[in-house]
Amino acid sequence: MDNIPSMSKNIFALNVTVQKYVSSYFHDNIELYYILEGTLKLIVEDEVFSLKQDDFVIINAGKRHSYTASENLLLGIFTISYSKLCDMLQQSFLVFWCNSVIDRSEAYEDARKTILNIINQYFGNRMNGSIYLTSQFYYLLHILTSNFMLNPKDKYYEFEKSQTDTRFYEIIHYVQANYCRDIRLSDLSNKLYLSNAYLSKYIKKQLGISFIHYLNQTRLQHAVQDLLYNNTSIMRVALDNGFPNVAAFNKAFKKAYLMTPSAYQKKFKNTDGGSIKQSEADALIQERLYEYFEKTPGIIPDSYMDQDIFADVSIPENYQKNWNKMINIGAASDLLKSDMQEHVLMLRNKLQFQYIRFWAAFSPEMYINIKAGDKHYNFGRLDRVLDFLVNNGIKPYMEMGYKPKKLLRNLYSVLIKEEVEFRLDDLEEMENFINAFIKHLINRYGIEELETWYFEIWKEEVELDQTICSEEVNEKYFRLFDTISRTMKKYSPNFRIGGAGLGIRFGKKKFKDILSNWKANHSFPDFLTLYCYPYILGEVEGEQISKHSTDRSYMKNQLVMAKELMEEINFHVPELHVTEWNSTVSNRNVLNDHCNKGAYIMKNVINSIGLADLTGYWLGSDLFADYYDSQAVLNGGCGLITKEGILKPAFYAMDFLNKSGKQLIQKGENYLLTYCGHSNYSIVCHNYKQCNYSYFLHKEDEISIKEINQMFIDRDKIHLSFHIQNIKNGKYQIKIHSINQYYGSVQDEWVRMDLIEANKEEIEYLKRVCTPRLSVIRCEVNDNILHVEATLESNEIQYIKIMYQY
């Protein structure tokens, strides 16, 4: 089906094809392949991807690619002008990372809806100049650039730019910008400070054709569009597209299309408005599209601005609260400090965390002397850590690997990184040490107590260091895990030992390979642990690549993919844990102190209900990130509470969620409705706002507090109208607790105090004032339907308690 709109006039073109094979070629524009029906094997450079229905991928400019497809292929190809997009974004180099085969996020769903809407609208409306259709093309461009275009600071961007000779793109950009003028190879060689002979050989090597051939090819592509869509003479088309005269145009055109421009125009152009005559292939595609959209109605993007929510309370379901079982704190040595112990008790008492996760239990700071040999180990300092937890009714979640201490400014900048200095690489030594360690714990706390703890063994993230062979390090980890697990299980088979802090961010294949190896050859874990930070990491041609994911539901999608992959290889564990999750790894990101973090936590917790047995937020207190530069009230730390113990919006998100009832009635994109017993109900809801493209262009520690409110896609309120059916008639009291930029936000209060260097009096004031706003409403139900209204500011969170009045 014909290209629309014309690439000579617009940044976009669309083609729908059933062509089952395309040989290897490259193009100087960006292409998006969307599989409407069938399957397709796509080869991009040396990578092979198998696409099925509703998969789509962006092929960057200059990438050689080919494909073979199934008989029932129906493929939509969007072409985006590389030169026009560069000009629009004022950049000289563009790279997209968009492939639904290897990645999943809500941004893909947004793009799918818009792509199908464009194809459906065009199919039903042949008016190429449609304002609505053009707006949809640009909305798609907005989605792609906001979510899939790489930040120039991303390592993958730098890798692609280094791999793709900048000179290659300068040539393409120059020709695209100047093809309609009289340009010569000498003009380009002068611009690039190269000799004609060298540049001629370079172009032949890179493009496989000569400069004049490539120039004429570009001119003819644009000329064909003018012939078909513009009512201008052959001479005008020739001159407008850089040919010196009609004779030269005719000669080049005939060589490429085996007919003259006038014959081509006569054959393919209608006389009534410039549309292309329908060939048999076009008629087939049109029929296929009719059938497709009969089965797949047009999808309108969801709107959450004003929602009517109908819920029936008559059949509540039991569900598991997985978010308040464990919280991360830091290294074992941190738990020896009185201020950290105070914060741990606050988190335990106010948020009911059952487990505290800590690591570096055998580090030099603990003075254990792990290489000393049996009977010479000093467990004194670790005993004080464990005694503090056990005596206060807290269970240890102990990480026993060699996890280094790392404090990050952003993905690429480290404040502190301390590798483990003393390791037991000799497995016999490790077995002796674990024997002594477990005996000591059993004698001190008893086997029954230890059977309630979790012992995790972290695996080194070798994918971040390409100087190390990943297979070798993986095997080394498995041998370590086998030794520790086997040794501990001798004392009790009920000891819970797991690992390894994995993630699909390194790719589905690596994730499956690790689990397959683990299942087939090594001691099986009692629980599998995952990390969920929204960064896409991996390898391209042996180099590390990284990108901050724009997925609004990253943890949910990662868990869904992990469970799918585990099911594929029958890797079944008693428990699945997310031991670390957050929207950022940065402990200098002002977003951590913002209301947005509370909304982010609430959204992700609601989304992940039923997908994991335990999720451990990273992390409990900003004391973990205390450093030379952390003298201010707020430093952008990841904690739920500040260094001085002021409660952040993130803390209240956990608090509100904890007050949910024990039985689930209904959950949605913005809310969780539960039953609390005795005709009482609870609603927690949020108005989470996704960060915009401007946020992802910055390093995370570079954004100031006063800039952060400009970093969201929108600042709109939402209105939720709950219609709760089959509720008991009678009088109800409704209490609404709110945290937003006007009430309860320590960051906003501090801004209103002009970011002062707070003293003790001002810290105490912030502790008092940073509490939720409380509103109380009374109502009466007579028809067994309770109506509750909730209006939420941007990034606001609410806890609504509905209490029956006896």
C-alpha cells in the first residue's frame, strides 16, 4: 500500500506490505517495523530477532538489515526522515533503542495503540492531508523520542556513535540537505577536509555505490514523490530535485525505473487528485487490512483524568502484602551505629517490617578475621548486630556474598565504591568457615530461630565488567553457593538459602542460561532473588550499553517476564523475592525526596501484588548515603526517612499501603480497594506522573529542587469516583489522609523555607509539619451503594478509611 504522507513534504511515511523477503540493504532514514499479522525473522547487522504479531522494532539509520517472513505476513513500515528529525531536535546524531522482542514497558503499549490508530485512520480515511492523522504521526514521534531515543550521555549512544563513523552520517546528512542543489564530490571533500580520491573510495566502501550513484538515487527518491503527488511539470520536478536539465533526469530515471518519468507518471498517477492507482497487491493489502481491523478494533489511548470505578464488595479475595516484609538498610557495620538503630526501630514500629536486609556481614569492619581458621574467628561485632535485631523482634535477611559498598551519584558517577578486600576463594576454607559460623549461630539463637531467617548469596554482576569472562564467574558463584548451601543444610534442611540478585536487564537469554545451569547442575535455591532498577543494561558487539528505562510499570513487567522465562524452563522455587527495587540507583537525585517517589512506590506496589512473595524497597534511611556532601536537610537519598528522621512522601506511601485491609476487593491503575473487616473498607490511590524527556536528558544528580516540577509529562489532577456496591446500609465516616506538594512533603516545606541550613529547632518543626492532611466526611447509604470521590493533585497519594458507624 502506498506511502503516506509524502516523504518529500513530511517527516513520516507509511507503507503496508505483504512482501515475504527483503535482501540485505541499508537506508539513510529510520524505520519502524510493526507486525500486524504473521511472523518475521529480522537480521540487523549480525543480530537476529524473531518477531510475531504486535511486535515492533526500530532500525536505526545506516544499519544493514534483511528479513524473511511467513506466508501470512502483514507488515507496517513507518519511515522517519533522519535528516528532518535531526533538524527538528537540533542534534547531529540519533540512536533509538526500541525492540519489543527483548524489552517490555508501558511505552510499547502507548506506541502500539497509536500505531494501530494511525493505520486504522488512514485505512478508513484516504485524505492524506488529514489534520488528525498528521497529529497522530507526530504523537507517535513524541512517544518514540521520549521513550526510546537514547540520551547523548547514555553509554549505548556513545558506543553507537563510536561504532558508526561520524563521517558516514555527515555524508548522508549533507546529501539529504543539499540534493536539490548542484553539488559535487569536491564540495563534500572540502567540507570534510579530505581528498577527492580518498572520499570516493570511502563512500564506495561504506555505501557499496559511488558518490554520484548515491546522489542520483537520493534525488530520484524525492523526484518520484513529486511526480506522483505534485501537479508540476517534468522540467520543474527535474530542476527542483537537483538535476541540471530534463535530459539528465530522463537518463537517470530510465536507468533506475526502466521507463521515462512521464511514462512512470502516466502509469501510476491518477488524473483526479494525485493518488496512486490500486495495483493487485494494493487491493490484496486493503482486503487484508479490512479483515485485520474487523478482528482488531481501533484502540483509543486510555485516559485516567476522570474515572468512574464500580466495585462489588460481596466477594473479597485474600491477598499477600509483599511490600512490608523486608526493607534494605546497608552494611552490617551500619547497624552498629546508634542513629541507624534508631531508624531501624522507627521503620519496624511504624511500618511493621519483619526483616531487615543487610550485607557485608564478613567485611573487615566486622573484625571476624575470616581467614583465621576454626576457633579463631571473632563474631563479637556481628553478634551485636544480630542481638539488636532479634531482641527487637526483627528477623535478619543476611546477604552472605561479596557485595561491595557502592554509593552512586548517577548511573555513571560513583561517590564511594569499596570492593571486598578479604574473600575466601578456597572452597575448603569457605566450608570450614561456614561450619564454624552456623554452629555459633545455632548455639546463640537456636535452630528454630535460624529457620525463620533468610540467607542470601549475591552474585557478582560480571556483565558490568567486560574484562571478566561471565561464564567463568557464573560457575565460580555456583560453586560458592553449593558449598554454603550444602554446609548449612547439614544442620537443618529448613534453613532458607537463596540468591542471586538477578535481573532481566542483562537480557532474557542470559537470565534463562543462568537459571538453566543452576537447575541442571547445582544446589537448588530455596528462594530466587531479583533486582528491579529501571535501567536497561546489556552488550552490543562486546561493549556495555545502558539506558534509563521510561517504563511506567518497570517492576511489574520485569516480574511478568521473569516468571514467564522461569515457566519456560520449569524453574520453580518456593519463593520469588525482589530484594532491591527503586526508580533510581542514584543517592543524589531530588526525585527521591519528591512527592513523585511516594506515588511511584504506591503504583509499583499495587502493580506487583501477586507477582512476588517479597519485595524489598531500596532503602530504609538516608543515613546509608551520608557523605562529605550531605550536610543539607535533603540530599536526594533513596531512604524513606531523612538523616534526621523526617518522614518523606515515600515513607507515607508505605504507611498508607500498610493500612490496607486483609482482603482485596479490586485494584486498578490508580487505586487499591480492600476490606478491613466489620464493614470497614480502605482505599489507597495515587496520581503518579511519569518523567518527561527532559528528565532523561539529565544526569540524575544534576537536576535541582526548583527544576523538578518541570520534569513531568503533565501536572494534571485526576478525579476518581468510586461506586461501591453491595455495601451495608447505614451511616459511614470517611477519613481522607493526603500527601501532596501542599501538605506533608518535606521537600516542598524546605523549599518554602528557602532551603535554609536547618538547625535543631527547624528540624523539629519539619518533623511536626510533615504529616498527612486529614479530611473527614459523613454520609449515609440507603441503596447499598456508597459513593466516594477522590481528587488528587499531580503526584499526590491518599489513604481513605471508610468506617461503618454503629
